[in-house]
Amino acid sequence: MNINKLKVALVHDFLNQYGGAERVLSVLHEIFPEAPIYTMLYDPKKMRGKFKSADIRPSFLQKFPKFLKKRHKYMLPFMPTAPETFNLRDFDLVISSSSAFAKGIIVKPKTIHICYCHSPMRYAWDWNEKYLSEQGLGSGRKIFARLLLNYVRTWDKAAADRPDFFIANSLSTATRIKKYYRRESVVVYPPVEIGSVEVGPQSQEESGSTSTRDFFLVVSRLSPYKKVEVAIEAMNKLDLPLVVIGEGEAKYVKYLKSIAGPKTKFLGWKSDENVKKYFSSCRSFLFPGEDDFGIAPVEAMSFGKPVIALRRGGATETIVEGETGEFFDEPMIEVLADAVRRFQENEKKYNPAKIKAQAEKFSKEKFVENIKRAIVKMIDQSNSEK
């Protein structure tokens, strides 16, 4: 099967922030450079040049007023409809990259639909109550929000029946796909750029007033579920320097800065090349939240850096305890602080070459090889069933 001869389309939830899911989409587009990318919303400014040569086809939501597009929760009632309006009738293969709505596309019977699932929709399923509490809603608005999320959850379960095949980004995600969607999936880990830069940050002001190789690092989208506040408070408690790279929700960023101690530096967004410099120069990488895979910890390991991570989600599949990092069991300040202390006691035992070798198991090259193999196998299976 020569998949390059197929007419392919890619569908992605949103192109208005660049994170792990968008890195996966970028590599999929390298595999299928002629494939148009259908998406709910597209913000070229936020993409900072990513996908600039791609044929981007946003949904009708793109025409909504700017203030609404900045507040996704107000557009939620319209989101299930958006992917269903994409015209995909001319394609042989459609690959949806989804943690929300993209999998809900409707294709012709002859078209094969493969969903690369980053996560079942968390705020509709296992993080439903947590999401509602984070919104700070009054009792009346919370009742309405519950009704809306019940509708979204019902739609999401129906939409999960539409792909012909699921590919999960981790065993953790595959387990949740089975639980909530009652669907089987094949695991193909996301692509990670393996580090090669060996220089450090250019400015002591940015990395902390102490040695430029004495800081701990967080690289993350700054959203409440990432639990960056736990890392900040733990570093405050230990009086250790911390560098935080990333951007996110303004309210949450303001809160993080309000609790940060004098040794915590916020650098905002940094280019991939600049982020690599901080990976190569940090003492250890902190990963305080639960993620379905977690590309950033593996990127840190690719520079030979140990990771201190919450023992949940994809981190349990990528980090080898005592060899490539330390785990902690609850996203609590003292628990993370204890893990940092353990790391300090064992720091000299870590072998950078061994840590990097573990990261190389999740390289971009391995992703391309494995995703192509999975796609060919699924197409062959679909053809044999017809």
C-alpha cells in the first residue's frame, strides 16, 4: 500500500496555540504535505509561522467576533456542529488529530477515517467536576454549565463511534478511550525532537542570579490543569531557582506570578531553539501535572536531564524511576519538595547518556515509522472487510 497515492485530509481541533498536539500535526503534515488541514479556529499570530505553507481551512467559527474566539467556553454550544460541516467528500483518507471535536467529522462510507487521539475530552469526562470548580461559576450558571456539558458528553460518545480506527498517544490514553468510548486503539507515541544543543542561556538575569546551571525548569502551557503553582510553591519552600517558560490564560499567569518567590523567573514564550538552550542547561525538569503523554519531559531527557514528575499519565511510560528521573505521588507542595530532595541526594548517580537513550525511544523518526505502519495496516484491514 502506497499511502502517498491517496488523497488525504488532516483535521485538527484548534490552531490557536502551539503545544504537543500541534507538534504531532506538524509531523503528519510532513508525511502528507499536500493534505489540507481543516480546523475549528486558526490564529496565524499564535502559530508564529507554523503551518504557514499549509492549506488551512477553518470552520464557520472563524467568522465569529474576536472576543468570542478568545473565550472558547462561550462558543461551546456551537463546537459540536463545526466539524460536521467540513466538506470531506473527495478524500480517500482523513486523519483527525483530536482531544475534543475533530473526531466528530462526517465522511462518506468509502472514506477511511483514522483518529489520532491525544485524549478523550477531559472536561466532559473524568475532569468534569474539576473543570466546573475552576470556572468559579455561581449556582445558577453552574446548573446551566452542567446541562451543556451533559450535551457535549452525549455528543462526544456518539462522535467517538465515527472514526474507523483509533490511534492513542499513550497506553494511558488507550485505557481512557476503552473506558469512555468502548473502542480499541493502537498506541503510537508522539514525536520528540531529540536534543543536540549543548550551550546554556545567554543571560543570568533570565535563568536566575545564581549559576546558570543551577536552575530547575518548567516548560508548559500555563493552564490550571498543568499544576505549575505546585512547582513554584515547592521551589519557594526549598529556596531554589526556577525558570518557567510558556504562556497561557492571563488570569492563571497573573496568579502564578503573585505566588512566585524572588528566585522564580517567568520568560513567557520562547522559540524552540531558545527552549533547547534552557533544556541543555537546567539542573532538572519539573513536571507537576498529569498529561496524557507529555512531550516536554521527554525533550528534557533528550538533553540528558533528569525529570521530577507526577506519577500519573504518560510520564509513567516515558520516565524510568531512579534512572531518568524521580516520581512523586500527589500534586502537593510538600510531596514535590520531598521528590526534589531525593533528586538532590541522588543527583550524581544519574547518567546523562542513559537518560538520552531513553528519550530516543520516542524520536520523530520512530513516530514516522510507527504511524505509517499503523495507517497501512488499518487501510488494509478496512479494504479486507469491504
